[in-house]
Amino acid sequence: MRYYVDGEDRPATEPQGTPQLPPWGETRVVGKPLSRVDGYERVSGTAMYTLDVALPDMLHAAIVRCPHAHARVTKVDTSRAEKMPGVRAVLTGTTPGADLPWYFGEQGPTSKLFDPHCRYAGEEVAAVAAETPHQARDAAQAVVVEYEVLPFVVDPDAALKPDAPKVHEGGNRLGDPRVTQRGDVQAGFAQADMVVEGSYRTPCELHTTMETFVSVTRWEGDRLTVWESTQGVYATREGLARTLGLPLSSVRVICPYMGGGFGSKFEVGKYTVIAALLARMTARPVKAALSREESFLSEGNRPANLITLRAGAKKDGTLTALQGSFTGVVGAYPSGGTAAFQVLALYRCPNVRVEESDLYLNAGKARAFRAPGFPQCNWALEQLMDDLAQKLGMDPVDLRLKNLTTVLQMWGNPPFTSTGLGECLTRGAEAFGWQAARARPRGAGPVVRGVGMAAGMWGYPGEPRSTVIVKLYPDFSVNLNMGASDIGTGTKTVMAMVVAEELGVPLARIQIEHADTGTTQYAPVSGGSQTVLVNAPAVRAAAADVKGQLLEIAAGEMNCSAGDLVLADGKVARADSTGEPKPVTDLRGLQERQVLVGVGRRHPHPQGKVGLPFAAQFAEVEVNRRTGEIRVIRLVAAHDSGRVMNLKTYENQVFGGMTMGIGFGLTEQRLLDPQTGKMANANWHDYKIPTAKDVPLEQTCVPVDPHDTECNTTGAKGLGEPATIPTAAAIANAVYHATGVRVTEAPITPMSMLELLAVPKGGE
Ligand code: MOS
């Protein structure tokens, strides 16, 4: 995903045909806690996901993967596989058209579709297409590959040593550290009355999307159609066209129902290109459906971070300096491994310096993962703030309130369109009963209790570009044509509510097209917490366009001007309530046209301002000092994500984000076996995501709506990512409050907790 700086990439002229609408005042539909418009389809099994796509004559692909953490392929013998039952094609790096560059860094490609130099266990070596999935897997097993096995490194500390095995020729560090700074940190620390510092570690996590990675590809002449479980059909189209050397117009990408991405489904996967190449070789459609294990090995992860952080403050809590060093452990190929953004932007601080770099390992490549880099940074920053508060004898909430800022201290210091962080802190603390909970005794038995909190923000204002078409039919029903994937967050529901708000059409009469580059218009990826704030204004504009046309027709038939008319309850009426309202279905002009087509385009972001979401979360935990077990007893999440578009999907996002945060803090980590370099928990049994039993019964969501009239015409800011950013740090701070033990390495497992509890504490 590309990140746009505010002010970049503005369309040079105002988009045509969509006048900027005034902000909503009171809304009738938007904001209500409504169930998903596609809930029935999703839970009943009638919704069609990419895995369900079955085309006549379709073949199935299977991929041969390197079993070694680091190896060179010396020979690939496909002769036996080619003779296996049902096999129609075998693809290797020497097949014409398959020699494709892959994994791009600053210096260009670092690998190939099938690179003879395999840098992690699970890397693609060859592929087959056969009549059934089982025949394909059997044939893949029959491909004989000879390897020269190389020394490997799967531990970040070992990878940093000068004599470590090299993942790439140039060594294990990717380029020079990136430095971002303002003011003078030395002077800032000199002014401080108190300086605190810490070293922190976060684990490599797997996305664990409920739907695995799957693609169905079909050629018709030079035209390629791909059904794909993706967060962005347009991004996938662009990646496929570039990789295969095709015009954009020759690639159609369709995303039917979709079962989760969390950032792992932005990039075009090798399996999709493999399926497309096999389909071209066989002149048959080809499906490539990865197993859970393959998805875990090869399709991305949240990079582990090694962080050191230092903060200086005055006696009253005013921050004078922040300094940090971040290393992102990105696996075998280039990827963005860190995001120090919150150190630079969450709190007012004149002197800041951060250094960020990435480190290779013989392991699967990192990808964007729900707020890329932010939960990792938050784990460090918010524990350090907790330390600072304790050393200053300040309440942690007060320390944060002391250091609020209303401008983004980067990108030329633009003011925020709204800053709800202060309100998140105070209203969250109130809903949690922070003061009282903080003062309660922790308990003297083996089980002790504690409470902690953390604040956070997300740093991507969204790509201000989306075109939506709304069609109104003569029976007062609507087709909503939108290019954004609903990745499981409720996008379709929210967009239908926006149409209902503008036109008064009941939700049940609104049909929504799946994202499809062949039929729906451009939308950026559903990610970066931008889906609602980018697309909802375009939906609103398209609906308003239809409404304008409808009122024009009505004005002609009611002998007045369109400005005198209002649309309500499926009827057009005079605003002054004179005369008889006319049902939309009685409008002759609509019957004659049969369809009104409204086009809506997203406007640029406001000049010189930036709209970003904020959060404060509060946790209460129980720690069993005998077993090391930690139970999260309750969570309160106060979020400023602007307007609440649908209270139910809003809460869904917050509870889901916090659940992922519990996993980050307490249970999840990819384990690489130091003996073999292979992933030891590449399945859903051994990779521990939180289950219903790990989630607290008491979870409260406190929406803070600052009534932002500037961020866009709906007033909504992003929510999906901020919901998961501060959870783990709030839990760690609660563990500290309960036990006096500062756990700097995530996840806090019973084992690590017990070990730390056994260390005598000095002077706390
Ligand atoms: Mo997200 S990592 O922008 O899906």
C-alpha cells in the first residue's frame, strides 16, 4: 500500500459533476445500530466467496515449496509429475514466460517468481495444474527437486552478528537507517527533570484471515479475468497487468464475498500469477487455493520489532524529548517493517529523533498488518509513558492529557480537522471508573488485579479518490455500484445506509455490486482504515446526484422548481407542505427513462489540514502469580473516529480490534524452529489466536464524535486500525499495575510471566 502525504496526489481540478455537499446535520439512518445487509448470506452459506467459484473445465493448481530455510535449487525434475494422472501442465522457472522478477526493493527486484535461491522454508519452486486438487497435490509431491542446503538464520539477534549467514548478498540489514527528527534531542534531554528508557520486543504475528488465499483465473484470448480474495480489485489489476505485461484494460479482477485481509491481501500473490500462467498454458481456467499452512508460510505476517525508546519530561509531565530506534524484522524480502509515527505525532514534543531500519531473516516476508507498525510502536511508547507517569508520581491519564497536540507535528504541521484524544482519555476513564479502579487493592492472594491504559492514533488520512454510481429504478429501488471490497467489516451495510439517508430508499431495496474492475468504478484498497471515509462521500455524492435528477423530473410534473421540493418516504413533496405529495413511482419522467444514473466522486482532502483518528483504551487484568496466567477482565475503548456511521458495525470493529490486540499482547507469535529454520506452528491449533474464552465478558465501546465537518462530507474518520493499536500496551500496563513487573516483550505468556515474577524486584 502506498501512503500519501497530505497535500500530495490531489486531483488538479475539482472533479466534475459532483458539487461538494454540506455536512450532514442530524441523520435518520446513518448512525443507527443496524445489522449487516448481507448478514444472512454470510451466515447461511449462500454467499459466494472466491473459493466457491467453479468454472466449467476448471483445473486446480498446486505449488511445490522449498522445505529448507535456505537453499539453492540445483535441479528440478518434472518428468514423473508430468505423467501423473490428471496432470495438464507443470510450471518451473525455466518455462517460457515464467522468468518473472519478484519482491521489489529500492534497488529493484530481489527475487523471481521461482528463484533458484530459496530464502525461507515454504518458498515457491514449481507448480502443477491437474484435473482435481488432489491430483495436483500428488503431482506436486512427484516433482523431484535437488537442493544445495545453505546455512540459515531465523533469529533476529543472530542475524545482526557480522558472521551471520547472509539472507542476501549485501547482508542482513536493508540499506541505511532512516532518520526522522525535529528540534534537538540532546538539548531536550538536558532540559528534562526525569528521563526514562526501555527496550521492547514484539513478536511476528500471522494474519489468520478466516478465508485463506485463493484465486481463479481464466483467459479469453488476451483478456484475463481473475476472481480473487483481495482487499482491492484495482490494486490487484494493476499488479497483474504490470507483472504479465498486459494493458490494464485486458485484466478484469472480481472480488465476491471476502473473508478477511488485515493487510495481507493488498499485494498480488505468486499463487495468482502461477494460476494465470498455468491457465494460459492449458487454455483452461485454473484455481489456486492455498491451504492454511501455505497461507501462514508464504502470504505475509506482522514483522517483529526491536525497539529502544527514551523519553524526557519536566516535573509537571511536559515532554521535552523523545528518542527511539526501531528495527523491523521483515523476513526474506524487502517490506516496511516499522512505523515510528506515534513517537513523532501522538504527543506534543519539540525534540524528537527516531531511527528506523529493517532486518532480513530466512523466513516468509512481512506484509502490511492492521495498522502496519503502529501496535508495535504503541507497545513501546505507551509502556514508556506508563513508566514516566509512575516515576513522576502522576496519573497515567493526566500525563497524556498534559501532552496533547492539535497539529500533526510532521508534514508541515497541519492542524487536525478534529482532535478527540483528550475526550477519549477523559470519557474512557470515566466509563472505566479509572480513579476508583486504580485505587483498589490489588489483592494479597495468588491472584492479583490491576488496571492500565494506553492511548493511540492512526496515521493515514486515506487516498482521496473514489467514483461511485447509484442507479434509481422506476419502482423506487436502487443499485449501488462501488469498487471497494467489503473485507468483512460491514462496508456494504454502511454504504447502503448512506444511500438510504440521501434517498429514503429502504435498505432492503438497495442491491450492491461486488467489487469488479469490469463493472464497478475505481476505489482504493479496503485498508488503511480508509474504506468508509474515502468511499462514503462518493456514495453520498452519487445518491445526491440521483436525487437532483429526480427532483428536476418532479418539478416539471408538479409545476414548480426543483428547489421547492423535498424527497421523503418515497414521495416528492413541496417543502412548504402545500399540495399533494407525489409518490416517486408515479413520476412519468422516471417511467419513461427507466433508470436515473447518479455519479459521485470523492473530493480532495481539505487543504492544509489532516483528518486522523484517536483512541484511548483501558484494561483490567488478573494475574495468577502461581501459574503466570493472565486474564483480561474488562476492556473499555474510547474512540474518536469521527461520525459513527453504524453503531453496531462500529462496535464490531472495536471489539474485533481489541480481540486482535489481546492476541498481540498475550498469545500470538510465529515460532521458527532454531534447529531446522521451519515454522513450528503453521496451523490454527498451535498458532494461538484468542478464542471466546480469552475475550472479557465486559467490553465497552465509547464512541467520541467530535462532529468533524472538515475531514470529508460524512464526518467519518478511520476505525478499523485504531481499534487494535493501544490494546496490548493497556494490558501490559495493567499487568505492571497488578504485579510491579514490567513485561517489555510481547506476547506475555504464562512462562515469561512466571520467569519475570521469580526475579527479585529492586527498589520499586
Ligand atoms: Mo490494513 S494493514 O491497511 O488492511
